[in-house]
Amino acid sequence: MSELIKAGGNTKKQRGLEERLANHPQLMVKIEAILDIIENKSGAWDRADDVEELLIKELRKMGQDVFHGWANNQQRKKEKEVNKRQKAHRHGKKKFIGTHPLD
């Protein structure tokens, strides 16, 4: 496939995609699994229904993984943002200043 992209003059785009996928190894694994199904090199799938079922399963798994990765990334961003503002104290107990006298 990379030869096909190079032939189209998109080598810069290809490198950008490879670099981005390198930052998300779990996504790369899912894409490779989908490509294995499409290429059917093992010859294990003869029926379109079987391939459709496998692709749907892989896409669902990939969607779940992508969503979890996105959520974790958002959480890290929010934590950094809060830490920069330093208005919130995340750790430790509240200090007890005593009881007010009863007058």
C-alpha cells in the first residue's frame, strides 16, 4: 500500500500517518487486523458473511479502544490544566481549624 501512496505523490502524508500511528500502537494493531481480514492471505474466509462479521467485530473493538484512548487523553489534559491553575488541591485532608466557641 505504501508504494501506491508513493506513486500518488503523497509520501509526506504517508510519513505523517505513520508517525501518528506510531503514537497509538493499539490502533495500529487493530488496523493491521482489519488489513489481514481484507487481504485474506490465509484463505480462511470464503464467505462474504464471515468476512462481514469479522470486520464488524474488529471495528467495534477498534471503536472501543479509540474511545478509551481519547477519554484517557482528555483526562490527562484536564489534570494538567487544573494543575497549572493550582486552584484545586487534589491530595491531602482538609485542615481542621477547631470548633467555634458556644457563646
